[in-house]
Amino acid sequence: MPTVVLPDGSSRSFDGPVSVADIAASIGAGLARAALAGRVDGKLVDTSYTVDHDCELAIITERDTDGLEVLRHSCAHLMAQAVQRLFPEAQVTIGPVVEDGFFYDFAYERPFTPEDLEKIEAKMREIVAENLPVERSVMSREEAVAMFEGMGEKYKVEIIKSIPGDEDLSFYRQGEFIDLCRGPHVPETGKFKAFKLTNVAGAYWRGDASNEMLQRIHGTAWGDKKALEQYLQRLEEAEKRDHRKIGKKLSLFHFQEEAPGMVFWHPKGWAIYQTIQAYMQKLQRANGYQEIRTPQLVDYSLWERSGHADKFAEQMFSVESDSRLYAIKPMNCPCHIQVFNQGLRSYRDLPLRLAEFGSCHRYEPSGSMHGLMRVRSFTQDDGHIFCAESSIQDEVAIFMKLLFGVYKDFGFDEIILRLSTRPEKRVGSDELWDKSETALKQALNNSGLQWELLPGEGAFYGPKIEFSLKDCMGRIQQCGTIQVDFSMPDRLGAQFVAEDGSRQVPVMLHRAILGSFERFIGVLIEHYAGALPVWLAPEQVVVLNITDKQAAYCESVQKSLSDKGFRVSADLRNEKIGFKIREHTLQKTPFLLVAGDREVETGSVSVRTRSGEDLGSMSLEAFTQHLSDAVARMGRTSAN
């Protein structure tokens, strides 16, 4: 006789085992119609799941984040079924949920066209109208392999054979379509109200460029048509703001096949990069950090001792020389411990804050790279704080204050905090993990800020607080982090002399604010659509002459501003002034200074902004102050 406790604290008892769907019906017909899944004692399950014990239960609908994920996962199956109805020879591979949508990879003899996507979408609507039941089943690996071999689905056979363990596998069937899946899924295909296929692209099988090229169809699904329309509008805006397109248009950077996943910075892009680095260097020095530099190539044995080789070998580049194997640095932390280990440290030396703009390399599959957002070569604003256990909360609080100030300077006011706790595969004892997690929880609670829990998402060596920005389109961009690590300093022999004379292992706090320069610059470009705040703009001012008679004056204005540290150029081409204004406006230059005969006579400049605003005539001194004020405001949206 199971008793079910609902989210509002009420409870219901049943005479015997009962399905989630029946429990929803007992609450109300409306909830029964809306139910997509259930959450039993924290675990997502199908509505067909049988409850046979006392538990906590939440009925999941389209209004829940989990409900949207179930919808999208199920919509991927709906799309795959439609594809195979229209193109029976197409083989289905992998179809996961991604942010705001889903995709499926298909092997088919010819490329899918936009017209094909329209046909697939229409067929999906037909299947929705059929309202097919979605049924879960379990079978052995041998049965599953035999079934998919009989269907000619070689990719599914390969997937099943690669899954470790020997337990039975779960499958979901709707009509003639069946696929391997953990679930849960919607109870019937009639649950879909709003979906759209967005694009098709190439993708290598298993993300490996040495494998065959497949076709990846992307789509999105929402609880209602209004939400879908709003998303499509955001998608259109995101397309306009794509940092890759803006980067090319403004000549900030480029990529090429000779160095996949590695950035070629152009002068303007490098100016942004250097401005950010100089800002971070100044701020870190003011907050007690000492900047260091560590090698790019380090003997592979160090990565074995630190634990990285065991966890990240597939992501590490290596090279052999003089009969020794080296790793190209994938991260900075083991090298920072080597700096700490030089000389005997005392408790009086702690906390020791080391910072490095560390250049790192990691192997990312070619199919996963995405402009500046995901690269193989990147620079972190990395830092490590070596401290005593008693100082963890103070150091976390100091770091958080620094981080929030930085984000405000870049124009981000809405920050999301998440605590990621111990993963299944980790190093260190449970006792150490308990202490680490408790310290971070207390630091978060002391801050008075709201935070979310991400169970099992910590690093292999310790829990972490993740700091995510919300950009102008409402997208979440995870950038900053601080992680508590009791294990790696011990593994690499770090010690300090405590106040009582004993040798103790320091706690190591891994911290970053921007994450990587490359990705953070990509986020900035999209957030501002290329129109960066004046302090970050690669070119802050351009001086324009109307005729050749003003050329010498324009050059003197340029020199005066450049001598004061501003980034200024002069456009003295023999072109119409309207043409030059338009060109530099499209290049997102914050201020355009126009000089004609009157400006030369009065020693002034006519000031325009990139938004088209005419600020009128100003003396050079007045404009210099105006420019200084704009730079000083940085990206802050308020005085706080």
C-alpha cells in the first residue's frame, strides 16, 4: 500500500502498485492530460512507471524544465521516425537533447535539402496526429544486436557493442520505430504541440574526422507555439550576432585548416585580447596575486602523478623527444604546484596567490569545435591559491567579490551560481570531499546569494562553484569557477611548515574568472553584437577629413589622442565623407570625429557616434574628457 508525498506536502495512499499516470489522474483530469513524466525520489521516470513503495513524487509537465527536456528527447525520436518513413534507407545513429533542442545524426546516400526538412516536419505532424503510444521495453544485448542487424542498422549495433557492462538495455517503440534509449519519454506522440526543424549540417561519426561523414538534423521543441515563436526570434537574433560572422566582418580573427581549432588573431582582435589581459593583470596585482609563467612542454610523468593522464589522456597532445614523452600543457595546475614547491614554505607565506595567463592545448573532436567558443588552443586567466584549510571560506569570499566586480566591468549584472559536487570517478577520500563540499556550501550561504546544486558535476579532484553569465539574449554562459582541492597538492608533494612546526599539505583553490580569453571574447562579441564598450573597442576613435586641406589637422588630432593612450586612427582617403562615415559606423567604431574648414579654424571636432547620434562640435579638450569618461565607465550599466 504505497503512500506518495507530493511537492505541496500532501500525500496520497493507494491499495497496491500504481502507475505515475494513474496517480496524476487521481489528482485531476487536467494534470493527467498534461503529464509527460514523473520524478520519483528525485529520479525521472515515464508515466507508465509503477510505484510500489512509499516515495516522493512530482508530476512533470511542459511547464517544468525537466518536462521540456523530455519533450525534446521524445521529439528527436519523432523526427527519426519521420525520416525513416520518408527515406527508408536512412540509418539512425545518435540523437541527444542539446540546449533548447535536439539533433539526430543520419547516414544517408545524399545530402538532405531544405525541402527535405519541410517534408520531414510535415511527416512528424502526421505521426503526432496518429497519437501513437510510446512504450518502453527491455532486452538483452544479444537480442538487441540481432534485432538491429536484422534491420540493417549497423551504427546501432556498433553503439550497443561499445556500451560497457552486461546489464539489459532499455528501448522505446512508437509504431514501427524503435530505438535504444534510457528515457524517459512522453506517453504518446500526440503530446507534441510546437516543434521546428532548424538546419542540417555534416557531422563525423562519433565526432572523429577519420570516420565517415553523417548528416545532423537539428530541431527544437517547446510547450506551446508562443514559446516556439519567441525562441525562433531569439535564434534569428543569435544568427545576426554570431561571433564568427562579426569576427570576419570586423577583421578580428580567423581560422584555417592548417591549424584546426587555433586562432589567428588580427590586429583589431589582438587589441581586444591585450586590453583584457592588461585589465586582468592590473586587477590581480591589486588583489595580491603574483604572476608567473610555466612551460608548454612538461614530462608526461608529471601528468601521471597529478592524475590528469588517467582522466584526460584522450584530450592531451603529446610529443616525444630525446627518448622522453612530453605532454603539451592541457592545464596549468600541476605546474603551479612546482612553483610552490621551490623552497620551504611557512604558514606566514599563506595564502599564496599565483596567477598565469596560461596557454593550454586540448584535443577537441573536429565536429565539436565552434569558432572561439570551443578551440584546441586557448589561454586561461588561471590562478591558484595555496592556503590553510581554515582560510578556505575567507579566500572564496574574497574571490567572489573580485569576480562580481570584473563581470560588472564587462557589462554583466545577472550571475548564476551553481555548486558542483563529487563525481562518480574521483580521487581523494570521502572525508576530504565532505570537508571540501561543506566549505563551499558555507561560503555560498554566507554570501547571501541564491545558488543551485549540480550533484556529480565536480572536477575529479574536488567540488567547485561555477559562475555563469546571462547574456543579452538570455543565454547562460558558464565562465568563472573556484574549486577546492585537497588531493593534488598531496599527490605532488606540496607542504608548508605550520605554526606548531609540523609539515602540512596546503589546500589548493583553482580559480578562473573569464575562463578562457578566446571563449570570453566570443561571448562579448555576441553580447554586444560587435559594438564593444569604448574601453574594449579595438579602435576607439577615427578622425575623418572632408578634403585634403584638413589632412594635417586630422593627423595632429590623432597624435594628440594617441599620446594620451587612446586607440585612434585617421582616415584621410580621397573619398566622400558620407562614405567614410558609413564604413566606420559598420566597423563599430565608437566615435567618429569629422573635421572641415570650420573645425580647423576653431580647433574643434564634429563628433558622431556609431549609433548615428550627432554630438555636435566640441573642442579637442572637451572631447578628450568625454572620451575619458566613456572609457572609465567600462561596461557598467550602473554606478555600483
